Amino acid sequence: MPRFVAERPEATDSIPAADTTALPQETRPSTNQQAQVRPNGTATKSSVNVYAGLPASLAAKLQAFAAAVPTTGLAINVPAIPAQKLAGGSLTGEKLSGRQSNHPAASLNDSVLGDTLKALDDTQGDPDPDQRAAPDYVFPPRPRLDPNAPPLTFDDLDLAPGVMRAIKAMGYTEPTDIQRQVVPLMLEGRDVVGQSQTGTGKTAAFGAPIASMLDPDEPTVQAIVLVPTRELCLQVAGEMTKLGAPRRLKVAAVYGGKAIRIQAEQLEDGAQIVVGTPGRVLDMIGRRHLRLEHVAVAVLDECDEMLDIGFAEDIDRILSYTPTPRQTSLFSATLPPFVLELIDRYLVQPQSVQIHPGQATVPEIEQVYCEVLEQDKIRAIRRLLHEEPHKSRLLVFRRTQRGVDWLVRRLQNYGIGAEGIHGALTQDQRERVMRSFRNGDIRLLVATNVAARGLDIQDISHVVNYDIPMTPDEYVHRIGRTGRAGKLGKAVTFVGEWDMEAFDLIRTRVGSGMQPLDLGLWN
């Protein structure tokens, strides 16, 4: 029987010469390590790299074990291992055994060798589920759509008849690209990662299949959708309500700033779909108004924004209350590394749907910039309102709540109908302002970034970055409030004297699409 030997210097035990022809070129011994073959066909142990082809971590363990017993004569009998198994086969079922030794290191026999065998099997078998994926997450392959096939219509998507009626009543005519790809995958029960620019119909992409799959006769929460802001919660809940109404599905919107009693009554009334912000969802779970043990579908909407504002731990806790397995889908305009970690943790073989991933904004948005001193930005806003059609509606972004209030007062002093929205307002005040803007009672809305993800108003003609966004992602999210559902929009960015560094980063991200705008402020 050939042996691996932890031997004395004078030992002469040998092993068969290794057949390296089946090994990949990079795992074969180098020229100066080739075995010295004896006349009887065996090779001296010292002349062969017995660890060739093994993973580095496993080779290190074997070497450490051999070094631990240098003088005991402890021999480990090993069946001959074919070279192809060293290169990639499995050793499951093969056994190592050792003779008894008086050396203290002999007690390592069971533990070290057991760990070594386990490590060897682990390297050849299934990956450890607790191992995190590399930052450059690789999605499983999926069948490619036939580029010559006609585009799918809503009738081709196999949605429930009631949901089809709702879609037509909501004015949809043709599905968007992300809807064409996401809806069939979700109806199949797949986990999905959807990435596309804002305004491309992500809500209906997951809302329509959820409304088609749930059981209207089961008065328990079967689907939960987590969103980052109150405004987005109301928007998503409103769309889910329309999609689910023909099938008698009930939707509960769970968000802060509203009386808990009212939302608790919606949950106790048998809501099958919950749309909520993470903080209030956890609060309702803690008060035992919300139970998630029957959830079959979980959706994380605008996931990068949720994680960016600190909801990572809340998401972990909420998902821990849901059963496994479940269908989990994630939607986001961007996929930074912290989102990829969440995908690796909670999604099972997710199918990736990326709509123009290299394109930061939709082509329907005309992007311009105006170099203007800070003190002249009020004049620039007034000139912009004067030059644009009276029916245009502007969403103006400022960086702070105080900046929003100051700008609203100045605009109102000039007789311009303007209102502001930010996190310091009560929920009733925010809803009143949003209602006035949607109804056209005011032409200009000034907002902090709280509105960058939460607004879904189809007729915003202009987005104005009064204060330049701090990051390119923030820029993409802001201007995504215009040019929605295929309509044209315009994004105007004021570039002040201290904004050049941030402006250069934005231009690098969006490419050459931004053009200069001359408002004639000094004519």
C-alpha cells in the first residue's frame, strides 16, 4: 500500500510516481521538481510535490500536520489518488487511517485529519452558503430573448384577467422593457433583481404579477413591499390597490406620520398586501398588529435608497419574520456594493433584468446646466419660469429644509405660486402640498431629497437642481422625476462658484448629454 509518511530523515518509504499528464498545465510540477524514478518504477518522496493540484488552503493544512509529527514515524496510509481527482474530482468516501503513536501529536489524528477531509470535500463539493459573494456579483445565466421576435404585449404576459382589466383601466397600452422581462419571471416564482432608470414602470413590473398570484380568499398578509419614503409608500400602495381591486385584494399602506390606529385597522381587516417604510413596519410588528408568517412574496423597492439612508438592519429584522423559502425581488436604479451584498444574502439564484445599465438617465430627459452665481439663482428661476410655457410645472431641489423654506418665501414675495415639502412637515401638511401640486393649484414645488424617490407625478415638465447634487447617483434620482412614462422632460442644473468639483463628477457619469444653457441673466 503506498503511503504518505511523516518520516525520520533516514526513512525510505516511497509512493508511486505521480501521473501529471492529466493535470492542467499550471498545476503540474515544475521541471526542477520532476520525480526521480527508481529502476522499480517508484519515485522518492522527496522528489515529488505531493500537494500538486490541491487548493492552497488544504495543502497548507496537510503540510502543517506533517510538520507536527516529524520524529514519531506516524504513517498515514492513503489509497492512490488519481491525478484527475487531484485536479477536480471528489474524495468523498475515501478514507485516511493512521497507526498509533506515542507522540503527543498523535492525538491530532482524529481532529486534524477529520478537518482536513472535511476541507477537501468542501473544496470539491457545493459552496458554503455562508460565504459572501465577491463584490462583482455574477448572476446566473438566463435564456436570451430572441431579438427578432415581436415585442410582448400585456396579453402575452399571462396575467390574471382581473389584473388585465385594471391595467387597461389605468391607461397602459404597451408594457415597458422592464415589465416585459420581469413579469414572466415573477409569475414563474423566480427571485428577480431589476435595474432600470426611474420612470420606466418598475412598480407595475412587480405589482401586476403580485396581484395575479395572491389568494383573495385568504385574509392574511401574503406580500410585503418595502420602500424608503412615505411619498413612495403612498404611490406604490395606490397603484397596487388599482391592480388588485378587480380580484378583491386589499392593500394596507404602513408609514410614519399617520395614526397607528387607522393603519392597524387596515391590517386587521384582512389586507393581503402591505406596502410600508421599514421603521413603521417594525413598529407594527412589535405592537403585534402585523404578522408576516404567511408572506410568500417580498419586494425591496428603491433598495439602494433604503440602504443609503440606514435601513439595512431594519430590512434584516423584517425579513427574519417572513418564512423561507419565499420569493424575494429587489428593484433599484443603481447597484452599489452594499446592494450586491443584500442580494447575496437574501435572494436565491436571482434573475437579473438590466435595462440599459450603462445609461444613467432616460433619453426623454433633456439635460442642461447654467453657470450662475449663488446670489443670482433667484433671478435664474424667475427667468426660467418666464421663458417656459405657462402650463409647465417645476420641481426644484434644495439641499436643506431651511433652504426650502427660504426659497418658498422669496418666490411667494414675487407673486409666484410655490410650496415646499421636506421632512419637518407633518404628514397631513405633506399630503396637502402634494395634492395642490398634482391638481395644478401651484406651479412650482421646492423639495429636499425626501421627494427625489417618493414623487410619481406624470406631468412634471422640469426638474431644477437649485443646489447641485452631492453625488452622481443623487443627480440621477432627482432628474428621474421628469421624463416619466415616455413623456419629454427637462433637467436644469445651476452650477455655482463652489460647485465645479461635484459638477465634474456628474458630467463624467452622464457623459456628454449635458448642454450649456444661457438664460440671459446679464443681457
